[in-house]
Amino acid sequence: MTDQPTRPVRTVLKRFPAAGPYGSWPVDQYTAHKQAQGQPARGVMDLHADEFLVIADSPAPH
């Protein structure tokens, strides 16, 4: 058995359309709100779905 590094579990907290009238601003605002609550959130772009996502990483289960 090989010890391979475990990947964190990613949870999508919220989705925003990339073609929205305000661009990524709602993503930045929502991410900042979640971070202020102590949740390690970050904004990313899903190119295939053409959406901005706010995601949170959790440690991988053992």
C-alpha cells in the first residue's frame, strides 16, 4: 500500500453567473463575508460552467 497525499474536500458554498452585470464583485463580497465568519472561503472561476464559485476546503477524511 502506498501512502499518497490526501486531497482536501471542496465544498461549493455559492455560485454566481460569470455574465452577471457586476462581474466578480458579488463573489469577492460573499467570500469576504464568509472569511469574516471564520470560514476559509475563496473565489474561483469554473470555465466549463461559466460561473464564479465560492468554495471552502476541508481536511480530507482519514
